[in-house]
Amino acid sequence: MGSTMIEKILARKAGLPTVAVGDTIVVDVDMTVLIDLQFTMMWLQPNRIHDPDKLAIVMDHAVPAPSTKDAMGGSKARKFAAEFGITRFYDVGRHGICHQVIAEAGLARPGEILACTDSHTCAAGAFNTAARGLGPAEVVAIMCTGCTWFQVAPTIRYEFVGIKPKEVSGKDIFLHIANAYGDAANLNLEYGGPGLGTIPMHDRRTIATQGAEVSADFSTFEFDDTLRDYLDTRQVAGYVAAQPDSDANYLKIRKVDLGALEPYVARPGTVSRNGLPVRLLERQKIDQAFIGSCANGQLEDLEIAAEVLRGRTVAPGVRLLVTPASQAVYREAMRRGYLQDIADAGAVVTNSTCGACFGYHMGVVGPGEVCITSSTRNFTGRMGSTEADIFMASPATVAASAIAGYITDPRSVTA
């Protein structure tokens, strides 16, 4: 019996010919990423680190520092980077949401293992990487030893067929999958199939990121020409991609007909078995709309938002917040005029940070308010008050809803 993509990566990094479901293995980690909250909330100062070239620090969750506590964490991060000679330090000004920076800096490479102190580290699975978020203590252990352990989980494969419609985004694909199949706790997700080539990299990153919302261990895409071209433009080379064997052993294989999909929305509380096509949602007034996060703050997401908002105005009583995923995205979106179109429509463009997504700063919601977000999570209390309702949808749907004043199918605005 052959191996899945994740099984091949884990076996290679464990120095084993093969691994099987249920095996507990120790693997070498190729890249470990620390975030600012690691230094703010739970910092264990090491006496030594395994390899500074396999370590990066990204200031992202609370930047610029919104509190004295966060400012102190930043000081610790800067001191640590200087003391141990960590050159991959993305401080304020070079910063961004860590998963966006990981993509931009080529830190996630095909066939390798990446760990980070953030649950959405699975975002790097779009690059054929075995990427997983781990707790602060475990990340410190990896930083010191260069290795960690995993138990090999069963894999579900999603086979994409057909052609993705222009109006359907990676968020819509994920929300369809989450609604149709629910949680994937203690499972790996693998994505491929003949329709994969019609899904661009930014949509793959969204799908991979959202794997955390169904509790998957790893969320990994096949290597193909689209990924190769993406990496080539960023001078990422020397990797060994992992492809599944034709006789790989999957728990289940599920086909997703891309051509049959349409814009989706998830209702408040969870994405699992809690979504529906936007056109079927009863009229729902909103107070706030948010576009951003590691899931949907990419340059392409801002381009989509700008296209929907251009020449239009945000509805009275609605706050539209847009957060580019990194300083690099912010600068390029500014050069291309996307931020001008977004601001002219009445939106607020914020600094690149995780702030609003995890309900910390830059736009939390209050009791009784309704928010539609393209960010990563919609559970109770995620973006502020536990008495607020959070709906999740694509950037196009969020932008269209901000104009309408209620959640609406983006096709009704752009048609």
C-alpha cells in the first residue's frame, strides 16, 4: 500500500522508509516561526537554540503595540533576535500576519516541515508543506532541539474536478466543504485532482488556512505547475516535493465539483455543517464588515474588494474595516490604487495585524452587533463581545454586504 503526501513528508523527516497511521514518530523540523504573543504571554528564555537559520520571528498579532504589555513583549523579541543572531526577524515596518510573511519570504517549502505558535500555521500547506500550529512550550522545545513528534493520523483526500467559476473563491470552496462534511479532528486533509489547476495560489492558501477551523492536523495541497511557477517567481529552489502514491491509503476520498459551487456564508458559531449559499440566507442586517486576516488579507483579496467597492459607498450605519495581511501587501495595494478605491467607498484601511480577527484591537465588535467577516473564525466571542453574531464569507460577499447594509450575494452587486 502506498503513502499519502503527509505520510511521505513525515517519513522522510523521521529518517524512515515509510510510516503508517497510528505511528508516533520524531521528525526534524525545517522551519520554526515565533510570533509576538510568544514573547508577551509565555516566554521561556533558552540558553541555546538549535539553528538560527531554521528560526524566524514575525511581529503580527499586536502591532504596533496596543498596550504596555505588548510593548514589553516586543522588547524581549528584539533582544532575543539580537542575542542569537536571528536574521529572519520581521519587526514593525517589515511585519505582517505571520502566515502571509511565511509565504512572501519563502519560509514554507514543498516536502518540508514548518511549525509555528499559531493555530493557522496549516496555511503553509498550500505550498505542499507539512505545517502545523503548536503550543508555545512545544515551539520552544523545537527551537532548542530542532525536532518534535507527531502521531500519524488518517488522511481524507479532496479530489477537485471541474472548473472553478470566477465568482467562487477559496473561502466559498472551504465553506462548502465544512458545511457538507463537518469537522476533521485527528485527521489530515489532502487536496488535489484534475480541477486543482483552476484554483490559484491565493485561494489555495485560504483553503489550507481554514483547515484549522475543522480541527485538521495537516491541510496539504499537491505540488503542480501553479505552485512551481509561484515558487520560481520568488526564487525558492532546492526543495523535494511530496506527491501521493496512486495506491495511497485514504480514510475517504471525496470529490468536489468546482463548477457546481457558488458564494457561501457560514452562520454564527461554527463553520461545520452551518453554512449555505448566500442567496438562501434570510435578509440579515449588519453593523460591521471585515476583510483581512491570514485567510483573506492577500493582495488578490484586496483587489476583489476594490473591484466591488469602486464607485460605490458603504451603507449608512455599517463599518467596513480592511486589513492587508502584511506591509508588503499594503504597499503593493497602495501602488495599484486598491486602497484608494476601498477608502473612497468609506472603508477604514488598518495596519497589517491580526488585531480585529482575534478580537484584540483594530475593530472589535460590541454586544448585540452583527459582523460579516472574511477572517478565520466565527465562534462566539472571537471578534469581541460574546453577545455579537459573526457570519463568515468571502471578501467579495463581505464587500457587497457592506454596500447593501445586509448580507448579500456578491453577484447581485457585480452583475
